[in-house]
Amino acid sequence: MESELILPLSSANCVRFWYHMKQTNQTLLGSLNVYSYNYDTKQEVLLWRLKNAQGTAWQEGKFKHFVPNKHVIMFEAVRGA
């Protein structure tokens, strides 16, 4: 999942989102990764990562970030092996 284009920031902003990472017998969990993709440098930077099962309820994820260039925030769910 990808955000809309975010214009250059002059200060740090908070990214807040909700996630659910419950493991069942049939599903092995991997990780939830959040990246920033910088349109000027064409680089992807890992901003936040969480691995394995995190209980049965929805959880809040949040972090501060600062990117002085045009960018998008990308969410990646990776299934475990």
C-alpha cells in the first residue's frame, strides 16, 4: 500500500496507522515494513519494521519521520516461510 505523494517537509511529522498481526496455525507471520521512497534520489529507506505475531487485537503503530524531498510512504506485508 502506498500513500499519495508527500511534498517536501520542513520539520518532522508523525505517521500513525493501525495493524493486526495475529498468527493462526495455517499462517506463519513474517513482518510489516514501512518505507519512504524518495522521488528525487530514487532511494527506498526502511522507516519502521515489526516481526512475528503481535496478539489478537489491533495495535497502533507510529513513528516520526523527516524527508526534505518529494516522497511516498509504502507499507509492505511479508508472509513468513
